[in-house]
Amino acid sequence: LSLEAKLRQALTNEEFALHYQPKIDLASGMVVGVEALLRWQPADGDAISPASFIPLAEETGLIVPIGEWVLDTACAHNKLLQQSGLPPIGVAVNISARQFDPHALRKSISQALDASGLDAKYLELELTESLVMENPDEVTRILHELREMGLRLAIDDFGTGYSNLSQLQRFPVDRLKIDQSFVRDIGADPNDAIIARAVISLGHSLGMSVIAEGVSNEEQLAFLRANGCDEMQGFLYSRPLPFEDLMGLLTENR
Ligand code: G
Ligand code: G
Ligand code: MN
Ligand code: NA
């Protein structure tokens, strides 16, 4: 079978899982949210990385039903966390360009929220900088509609695209995520340090909170702390975890 044919069967064969990477508030050290990250484990072979199957899912349009499954599952899991008595935290879901059809997206979000009973304020959408900057006027309108549903919005991989700053200011966005490529050598590469500081200050000036992703050592953490970054996410605190392991971690740390 081709990869595409296998991908077509993956939903019905229940071969997908969501793993969750904690987001840590730097001031309190508490887990304040998680990012849902899709994993594909074909029944008959090795796990396949989203970096290779997400582009295929986008090309074939399979990202639409897969994305609906992601929204449904992330909302249902988050509601389960709350029902188990843990303090409520947000869950962020990645949305790719092909899913960004306003009518269909609003419909799948409403369905996921209704089916799970999750309050919309706990659901965050991560949209890449390149997606939102491709068509900023139309995107501004869609982002306002999504915000009216009560969702939170984040711009992912920030710093890798070409942001139009006057447009950025008009986006009703809650959070900027500093791309991990700038975080990697933040302590050693002056250019990365400059970009990270600029993103933190830009986000704060626009009333957005700023999270750094890919934080994997203490040096990076110290830099981010010293420069007023709000949150961090990365292997230093935790890898993306299966839902059961996330539940265990939150229960231990409560
Ligand atoms: O978790 P990992 O590093 O393997 O993710 C690789 C890429 O796949 C990241 O860019 C991430 O944003 C993307 N990705 C992970 N899960 C999803 C998902 O559910 N939907 C979409 N559209 N992209 C995802
Ligand atoms: O593009 P997006 O930010 O959604 O992708 C997140 C990806 O980054 C996931 O594939 C996740 O597994 C990966 N990731 C998360 N934390 C770290 C980290 O500390 N180091 C590295 N190298 N990758 C990370
Ligand atoms: Mn992301
Ligand atoms: Na990212």
C-alpha cells in the first residue's frame, strides 16, 4: 500500500493518537496548558512522523477529517482532565492552511465543543505565521469570528515568516510562540538572542503573551526568564506525553 492509501485507512483503523506537551508558566512553574501533537502508529509498521504525513494529509485533503478527529479528541481529553478534579488548563491544537476554511472550521470546532461539553475558553488554535500573513485582511476577519466563539488564538513558529507588523497589530491574537529555531542557540548565537528578545517585546507591546518552544536546557530557560518570556514548552520540562501519562504528571504536580 502507498503511504496515501495507508493514511486513508488510518482514521477508521484508529491508528492516530494525540500526545500532549505541557506549557509551563515561568513565574509560577505551574503547567498552564498543553499542546496536542498528532502521532500515527500504523498497525503494520513503524510510527510515522507528522513532519512527513501532515504535508501528505494537506495535499490529499485528508487533513480535514483528521483535523476533526484531533479537535474532537483534544476537547474530550481536556474535559476528562477537568472532570477528574484537576485544575482546568487550556489545550492548543495546530491548524494547517488547508483546514483554514472559515465555515468548515467553525463547524468542526462547534461540534467538538458541543460533543465534549468543554468551555470554548479552554481551546486554543495555533496558526502558523506564514498562514496568517498570506492573506491578512481575510484572516483578520476570520480570527475575529473565531474569537467571538470564545476561543484563544496563537501564532505558531513566530519569527520564521515575514510578518507585516501593521497587520499583526490588528489580529485578535492572545499569544506568540517563538519558533524553536531561535531558542536552540539562544545563549550562544547573538542573532537568535536578539530575535527572541524582539519577539518578547513585540508581543508584550501588542498585549500578547509570549511562549518559547523547544526549550531543552537550563541556559535557554535562564535567558527566557531574564528577558520576561511568559511561558515555555520543551524537552527540559517534558516531551509530548500520551494522555494517560499527562494525567499522571498533572496529578503528581497538583
Ligand atoms: O510533534 P512534532 O514535532 O513531531 O510535530 C511536527 C509538526 O507537525 C509540527 O509543525 C506540528 O505543528 C505539526 N502537527 C502536529 N500535530 C498536528 C495536528 O494535529 N495538526 C496539524 N495540522 N499539524 C500538526
Ligand atoms: O510546529 P510546532 O511548534 O507545532 O511543533 C512542535 C514540535 O516540536 C513537535 O514535533 C515537538 O515534538 C517538537 N519539540 C517539542 N519540544 C522540543 C524540544 O525541546 N526540542 C526539540 N528539538 N523539539 C521539540
Ligand atoms: Mn504548534
Ligand atoms: Na512551532
